[in-house]
Amino acid sequence: MPVAELGTVDADLPEPAYQQLAGILTRRILAGEWRTGPLPSVKALQQDYGIGRDTVLHALRLLRDGGLIFTVSKRGSYVSPSR
């Protein structure tokens, strides 16, 4: 089963935690979560998945670079309108 289907970040897997989180968030976005409003905050994602701030930021950067989300300074990250 691919990591993104598990819904958790597992430090014992060979896939880096930031890639696991990016996969999980991508799956949730494509499933229709967060159609309106921002994604959960960095702090909320840290707590939900038991990972560090840099890991969350790296995962969000992957999604942003892929065009799936955009980030507004001091407002949060949002699903791109083209989704």
C-alpha cells in the first residue's frame, strides 16, 4: 500500500517524511478537502502527523512547486484554483 494511502507519516519507511506528508496532503486535496479556506496551519500539521516544522514546510514547498497549492504570507496555504 502506498504511503499516501496510510494517512500517517512513518519514520521507519525509506521514503522521507516530507515526501510522505506531501503524498498524504495531495491525496486529501484531490479527494476534495479544503475546497474553501486554507489548509491546516504548519503547527496543526506538525501536531497531527508528529513531525517537525521543517518537514511540513518542505512538503508544502513540494506541493507549491507542483502547482497544487499557493501560499499567502501570514494567511496560509490554499488549494490552487485550477484544482
